[in-house]
Amino acid sequence: MTVTIVLLILAFFLVVGLPVALAMAISGSVGLYMLGGLPFLEGILRTTPLSTADSYEIITIPMFILMAEFVILSGVANDLFRAASIWVGRLRGGLAMATAMAGAGFGAISGSSTAAAATLAATSMPAMLKEGYDPKMAGGVIAISGTLAMLIPPSIALILYGIIADISIGDLLIAGVVPGIIVSLTIIITVAVVVRLDKDAAPTGRSYTMREKFASLQRIGPMLVLFVAVTGSIYSGLATPTEAAGLGAFVAMLIAIWERKLTRAGFWQALRSTAHTSCMILFIILGAHVFGYFLTLSRVTNDLSAWIGTLEMAPLLIMCFILLGYVVLGFFMDQIAILILTVPVMLPLIVQLGFDPVWFGVIIVVTAEVGMVTPPMGMNVFVVARYTRRPLAELFRGVMPHVWAHLIIIALMTVFPALILWLPSTM
């Protein structure tokens, strides 16, 4: 009965729009009070803030966010799109394919999905509309390409999962590399299929000489340096993810200085944005810890694991139902909230079923990408609509071919876990 009351309180708070951090903290506190009374609740509330912030891995989050702020300030994203458009712009739908490539590149130096979507909307949407692209198709590929930042390291979503699940963040970040490449290629292939079926969706572009193509690569040098500094140092074992995050923020600042884009006002704005976002994430983690204490003490996880153990179903079939549940949750909830709420409950079940927790982390992040572009919550679609002034219904229609393609990729990664686990196994 206590668990039911607390879950109903949580659902009510989420429906009325209370911030997820407060919703989890208040409902968890109510549950703890019902379990042990006021002294019990006060003891947990006194120690939880310190135990939440007193984690070496937490430093990774503000450092990667600061790195993304410096990257946006430097204008590297514009150079990524221009270079990609020179190489593939001649093809029908080439600018849309270049958007996917730029999204992958920006994801490798950002980690923020909404920042990637906003940057791509500002850079690639005007170029595609100028060339005569269907706004529906153009907006759809921008929204889905922005989600790559959730998967390709440095991924804030994977870092959060690692902190919640208490597993190696380095393994998680490296595990996102191959799936990130696969998803990027899937977006490009989807664009190719769409423009083949609908000739009016996108025109062919102008061709460039090889000299122009190789000259464009000079502008993506800073991105490669930053990628090697972060992902290369983690993969080689030269740095922990926390150290790599600090190194990445420093290198990104040097790039902004090299590009002569780092003013005093821009520097302080980057620090303010980083502090604001980091505090929001830490507040969510704090609320999740309070709610997690309630789940642990009420034995919800143990009871759910015992019930799953009585099911006469193959583990892979159970996993399919779990992933379907994540897809449905993505229709209504923010992806960080989904991770915070579900991982403490689901991870013991995943281990019990014999699945690798690193594999599960990457799979649910890829599944969360679907939620980022599906109604009614599709955050990336709302971001693209805000920056491009295009109707939401039009953008949601444009992104649907990519949603179906993503579901196929999720199925392949579920059946073939080596697609995710091979690269971290070579570290």
C-alpha cells in the first residue's frame, strides 16, 4: 500500500508539471516518513546532499558541459557542416546527409542533445531551404541528428547512467562509439531512401573539386584534436573519464581562443550556463537518491526481481517488453528523468536476466533517442521548431522515417550485443 501511494504521488506531481527533481524528492520523502517516521526521514535528508555531491565522477558532468559551451562559442559546428556538405553535397539529399555527419561530429565534442539540435537548426536548415529541400524532411533530419550527442562520447546521458548504476563510465563512453557510428550511417541511409522514394524531397547539389574537398578538412582539425583528447585518452587508459573531461574543457577553451571567439563576456556566459545546467542535473540526482532510498528500503526491486524470476519467458523476450516500455515512457517523459527513475529498479533485473549492464546502458540511451523526437514530449523537435519557426506537426511527420529506422537498429543491437560490447572489450 505504501509503494502504491508514493507512486501515485509521484505520478500526480509529474502530470501537473512539477520539476522531476522535486517530484522525486517529495514523493520519496513521503514514502520514507511512512516507513520509519520523522527521525528516520531527517537522518536521510541530512546525509543525502553530501553523499550525492561527494563523488569524484560528478566532476565529469560540469566539465563536459563547459567543453560544449566553449565548442559552441568557437563556431566549430558551422565548419563541420560546411566540410560535410562539400564532400557529400553533390548527392541528392546531400545536405541532409551532411547534417547527419555534422551531428555526429558535434556529438563527439558536445554531449548535449538539445545544444546539438539548436546548433544544427541554425546552421543547416537555412542552407537546405535555400537549395529547395522539403522543410518536413530537412527538419526531421536535424531533429534526429541532434540525438547523436546522447550516444557518441562524451555523452551526459551515459555518464548519468554510469553514476546511477555505479559502473565504469569509461567503458560506457567507449561502448557508445560503434553504436554512434551505426546510428549515424542509419540516418544517412534513411535520407537516401526517402529522397529515392520522393524525388521532390531534395534536389541534387553542386559538385566540388578534390582540392576544395581536402581544403575543407583543415577546418575540422580542431574537432579531431578535441575528440582525440577526450575519447582517445579514455580508450588508451591515459586518463580517467573525469580527467578527460577536464582536459576536454581546457582544449575546447584553447580552440575558442585560437578561433578568436573567446571574449570576456563569452567566457563568463559559458561559466554561467555550465553552472546553471550542472546545478539542475545535480538537483535531479539528489531527488533520485531520496527516491532510491525509499525503493531500496521498501524492497520494491527485490519483489520485482522475484516476480520476474517466476515468469516462464525467455530473457530476450522479457528484454523486448522492457525496451518497449522505455519507448512508451519516452513519449511522455524527459529522457534524463527516465534514466533517474527506472535504472535503480531495472538494473538488478537486467543483471538477473544475464545481460551486461554496459550493454543495457547504451541500449536504453539509443531507445531514449526515439523519445527525443516522438510526440508529445519530443524535446529535439520542439527545439528545432523554435529555431526554424516551422510547424510542429510538419517536423514530427518528417522525423517518422528515422524513428522506424531507429527501432530496427535497436532490434539489431539487442540481438547482437557485440555491436556495443566489442570496442570496450579491447580497452
